[in-house]
Amino acid sequence: MSDTETMQVVYRSDYRPPTFWIDHVELEFDLDPHNAIVTTKITVRRNTDQPSRTLELVGEQLKLLSVSVDGVALNDDEYTASSDLLVLNDLPARCEVQTKVAISPVTNKALSGLYQTSGNFCTQCEAVGFRRITYFLDRPDVMARYQVTIRGDKSTCPVMLSNGNRIASQDLGDGRHEVVWEDPHVKPCYLFALVAGNLKCHRGSFTTASGRDVALEIWVEPQNIDKCQHALVSLQKSMKWDEDVFGLEYDLDVYMIVAVNDFNMGAMENKGLNVFNSKYVLASPETATDDDYLLIEAVIAHEYFHNWTGNRVTCRDWFQLTLKEGLTVFRDEQFTADQTSAAVKRIDDVAGLRAGQFAEDSGPMAHPIRPESYISMDNFYTSTVYRKGAQIIRMYHTLLGQDGFRRGMDLYFRRHDGCAVTCDDFRQAMADANDTNFDLFDRWYSQAGTPELFVTSAWDESAGRLTLSMRQSYPDLAGDLPGTKDRKPVPLPIRVGLLDAESGAELSQYNDVLLLETESADFQFEGLDRQPIASVLRDFSAPVRLRMQRSDDELAFLMAHDTDAFNRWDAGQTLATGMLLKMAQQAADGQPLDEPKLFSDAFAKILTDDSVDEAFKALAITLPRESVLGQEMDVIDPDAIHTAREFFRRSVAGSHRDQLTALHQSLAADGPYSNDQQSINRRRLKNVVLAYLVSLDTPETDQIAADQFSGADNMTDQQAALAILANSNAEQRIAALDEFHRRYHGDPLVLDKWFAVQASSSRAGALSEVRRLSGHSGFTIDNPNRVRSLLGVFSVNQSVFHQADGKGYELLGDYVLLIQSGNPQLASRLVSAFNSYRRFDTGRQELMLRQLKRIASEPNLCKDVHEIVQRALKF
Ligand code: TRP
Ligand code: ZN
């Protein structure tokens, strides 16, 4: 890319339809690692709404070999071409354009376009990778039918896949063979995929509600063929769920999933041919944890659900990304809630939203779920677009109920199937199908930042009336970011319930969803005998920060009695947060720390409460993350937070040592490993309990972890024990790490865990360990999973990354610079760890700024990293 183009800003308001449409695409690939030849024939048709005789096709790093129109080779004066643009002048209203280009998959380290992974060919086109394969109108509103011919070496590429149906194949006689694929559905080019290499197939099938048989194929490297069954079952469950809940059936005869080791994201929903990070496919009890199993099911579901929300109905332009991602995340969240426990799933999701998205929404990368501009679209695959986007969809669902939401979805598909549309189109379909008006919801799409919801309650004894006064506002944001000025109130569905203050019983007639659409409003509850306790924002019904003054006793009451599991959990988190912040202040002032008595008592009660399952107990006794505590401080003090949280945990563990020891023992499996929900829940609680025990730092408690490590018959218990030991002073720590490495260094996904547990340790000297591990023979910057498991995990390990001498910042800076030239997407994820610099003391700010400036001054900085760093520096 030339320098001027590199940093061009794209604005949402600049959207114009294309000057030509493309109806049909014929692609021919002659595969070769260094010199793959791509021949493209496109049938183009002038867009009568945008009459122009000029067609501008974009490319990236392409070597043009020839170009012709309607079979006639063009002379040099009939077109202009560079490696990233091909301009054809004076085209007729309809014609066929043929181009031939050469590309080099083996040197493609960006993992965008056509690249090689573990010796196999693979593509990634979203968002703008297709232009690295051929000159094209690389934009999602250009939808075409595709036919793809692949020619490759029979020995290295016995398997050659693309979208749709395989319609022909032949031996070419010279050691090569050819396969032809045809996709009957129109699609944007970002959904194109090609995979070729030495792969084995795990097969299954699914019969749709209307009785069609669909072949299910999971393609993996030969050594992984025994690790595909869970992915297959997950796919079958997803297909059934989408039929049952949304009436949506699959629309091709084959659904293929390919697992690859080198991948920038989780997975990709290419039509009929999903490409997955192998982390979200491969599982066996010996190598994958319960969390891995759950994630695999969720990602398989997510990509499957994209077939309707994303592929059949796609985005008009990339600013509309949340149209498909927010909606599809919402759908996968509902799916997981139905498969497991709705309460636990909701708590997990909100904890993730608060840790990641809330932080993003208050820093230099704050943007509306529908951004206004970008330099690199890859930088906007964010937790705001995905996770906050899903919360916005969830609010329609809360207001309309499942039936109303379904009516809206049905109308959305009736109106827009086969089209590329906008977030406004979705909102309109939801409103029209329910004879309602969602105009105010537009603000959720155009405003950035997390609203604060202030709630006070007033009790009128003589009238028997409780009044909840609510007010919403946005906290000020530094910088001059789009969507942060003149913000207006947003519609907030607020689920509320009342509890009897004496018995703790639910006063069920008062359950309601209140709608706050203005800056403030009062809501009244009449006919009460005595003052109740209000449970507000149940189920986290809107993505806001709830600000409600409550006494610790009231929080402890809600933690014990709320019938809404989310708020029961949240009361405990709020209680712990208040106590922890006070302790952090004491630690910073060099004062003795208070004992967390109130929490400690509630803790013991939760553990013996038979009305909740083990997974909920595990969540209820897990303390807020250090980064979430940091968000509540004016100036984040990572050391004080760490000291306070460690002290808190040790103190609670010390008060209940015998109970915890007995509980850990009773939760140990009495039979062989099982994967049923109850066994999973028990392991989850057992391992949170183990962390409490080992925090006591005694030889006896260390031994419990060491025994669990060596006796485990599954990765969940083994990995948990290892992570706990890696974070401890236990004398068994090194031996366990060595043993784990000896056993698993040949399995990349398990080796990732070995790096990750050490990168998440906060023991003294953890930072120099991370530095040392970056020089380990198993570490490589060419594999994104490996980079994320060491450097990604370390960069969110607050007390270690923010070590006061700045050595953590330096380490990250070194690697951002090393990685950015090869893999911009990966480097730009890493560099985002500096986005919070304004939230720290001046010493740390200086040190982080030094790294940002050092990176900014790199002469050949990629545009992805450039965009993040410039936003940070201007904030
Ligand atoms: N559409 C994918 C998903 O959310 C995301 C994705 C996969 C992606 N690979 C990517 C986005 C590469 C940008 C770049 O399911
Ligand atoms: Zn997605």
C-alpha cells in the first residue's frame, strides 16, 4: 500500500452504492505456495442509479498478469493498474471482465487472504481479505453467485474445498487434480472460502424439519480426527435450536467446518464452509477443559447462526457490522442459556461485558455499536460491536417478549432475505411487526459510552407507597470521539422486583419491566404493608452502570434472598467491591486492612444453600477481577488492588478453612470423568474452592493442589490445579509445570495452556518469567494462539503488566513492533492494552506513553496499529 492510501479514513456518511453490480464470479486457482495464479471472470452490470462507465476494482499486494474485457485483452492505455487498484474506463453497460494475478500464500503472515497454515492452504476474507486474492468490488453490498475451480497437487492437496456443492472433479494427469464448486446462493465476497491440503473428515448428518438430509463434515489434520465429536454434536444441537426457536432451516446439502492452527480470530462463517481456529473445534477430556467444551459449543453455534443472520441477510457496509454480529451473539447467548443454565450464562456474559466492553467504552477506542469512521475495519471487531451490540438486541427482546421478537425476526427475513441491509432496517422490522415505534433506539446505535443509571428510593409509610426515582446520564469522555457529544437519553428497560424486608419473600405482583426513556422519571409501587427492598435491573436488563446507594446490610440481604439469580450474584459483587476498594485505600495508606466479616458470613451461607447449584455458588464466591475493581477507582492503583484482593481471599479462606477443605474433598468425583452438567458444575466449584485453599500458603493446602494435579483424569482439574500452583509459592510449582510441559509439549492447544497459566500468575517475579518464556523454544510470533496465550494473557494481568518500573510495558512494546509488520491484526489487539493509560498515576502514564510514542515513530507502521496508537495519543 502506498503511504497516502494507508492512512485513509473511511466515513459512514460517505456510503454510495457501487457504479457496477457483479452478478456472477468464476474463480480459478492454480495453487502453489509461492506463486498461486488466480484467474477471475466477473459478469458486471452498470448500476443505473449510479451511472458511470468506470469500474474501480480494489486489490492488495497483487501482481497483475493480464486483463481483458469480453475476451479481448486490454492495451496498456485502456486501464490503469497498481498492486492495489485496477481502473477500467469506458466499459459497456454489461460485460465480462477477466483478470489474472499471482499471489504468494507462503509469505502471507497476516492470515488475511490466501495463506498457508501447517502446510495447508486456507483463506480468510472478512472484512477486506478478498482483495488480497483478486481485484474486486470488495464490499459487502455486492452480492454474486460463485463458481470456483481449484487445481492443486494430488499429494499435498488431496482435499480441495470451497463454498456450496462439489459439481465436478478430474485428474489432470501431471500429478495434479481439479475440483469445481458451485454455490447456488448469492453472497458478498467476504464469505468466499477455499481450503486445500491434507485433511481428514469426521462425518455426521442432520435431517432438517422439512426432511432434507444435510451432510456434516468436520475437516482436521489427520492426528486430530479423534477430537471432533463434540464439535459435531454442537453443530447438530445448533441446527435443531435454530429450527425450534426461530424456524430457520439450513439451505445447502453440505455444511463443512475446517479447523486450522493459525487464525486471527475465533472462527469464520463462510457460506457452507466455516473456517475455525482449531481451539474452537478440537476436544477430548484429556486435552480440553469444561470451559473449552462450552466455548466450542458456543462458537460452533455462533457461526452456524450466521447462516441466516449475516449470510442470507448481510450488511450493506462495514459500519453495519453489529447488524450481524450483535444479533448473532445475542442468538448464541440465548442458545447457550437454553443448553446450560440461563442464570449462570447471564452472569458469565455480564462479567465479560463489564471487564472488556465497559473499559473499551470509556477509553480512546470508545465508539457507538455502529461506528462513524475507521482507518482499518479490522480494528472494529470489538466487544462494543459484538457484546454491547448483543445487549441492544436483548432489549428489544425484553420489551417485545419471545413471541414479539420472533414476529420481528420473521418480518426481517421476509423483507430482506438475499439482501445487504442496515441496522435501521432491522430496527424498523422489529417495530413494524409489533406495531410499535423504536425510533429512540436509534440513539443506542449512534452514541458511545456506558450510561449511568442513578436510582434512589423513597418510602411513604402512611400511603404504603415506594417510589423509585431514576435518572440516566453519560459520564464525560476525554478526547473528541464521534458519538460522545450532545448525547441524549436512551430507552432503558429496567426489570424490577420487590422483596419483603423481613422474610425475604418475593412480592411477585410487583415484578415489572419499567421503561425509562427520558432523562429521569419516578416509578411508584402502591399498596405495600411495610417498606420492601427493591431489586433493580434484574437480569441486567440494560447495559448500564447501576448507581444505587445501598448499605452493606441491604446488599447482604439481597445476596441471601433475591429470587433473581443475576441480582443475587451482583449484590455479592457490589458488597465485595465496596469492601475491597476500602481495603485498597487502606493498603495505599499503609494502614492495617479490615477483616471482610460481612462477606465472609454471606460466603459461608451461600456454600450451604441447597436452593442454588454448584455453578452459581462458584460464581457467587468468586471475587471481582482486579481490572473491574480498577474501573471503580479515580486513579487505578494496581498494587493496592492486588494486595487488598489477596488479603480478602486469604482472610475468607482462613475463616472457613475446614469447611472449604471438606467441600473440596466432597466435590471430588467418586467415579470416572463425566461430562454431564452436574459434574461440570461440581468441578467448577471445586476449583474455585481450591484457589481459596491454596491462598492460605501452607504446606497442607499446597499438597491438596499438588494431589489434584497428579491425580486428575481430565484437563479441567489438571489445568486448574496447575494454574493455582503457578500462582503460588508452593514448592511443587516448578515440578508441576515441568511435568505438564513434558506431557503436552507436542499438543499446541495444551502447550498454549502452559504458557497461559504462567502469564496469568501474579507471584513475585512473574514478569521476568513472562520475558523468559518469550524466548522459550516453544514460543513463536507466527501463531496467534501462542502469542495470545503468553502476551495477550499477560497484558490483562493487571498487577504484573502494570509493574511500576514499566518493564511490562516495554515487553509488550517490543512484541508489538516485532509482530506488526507480519500480522497487523494481531499486533493491534496487543497494543490496545495501552488504551487505559490515562486511568493510571502519572508515573505509569509516562511509561505507557513512552511505549506508545516509540511504536508511533516506527517508520513502516501498519495502519491497524497506527489507528489504535493515534487514537490513544490523542485521547
Ligand atoms: N465474522 C467472524 C465472526 O464473528 C469474525 C472474524 C473471523 C473476523 N475472522 C476474522 C473478523 C478476521 C475480522 C478478521 O464469527
Ligand atoms: Zn460473528
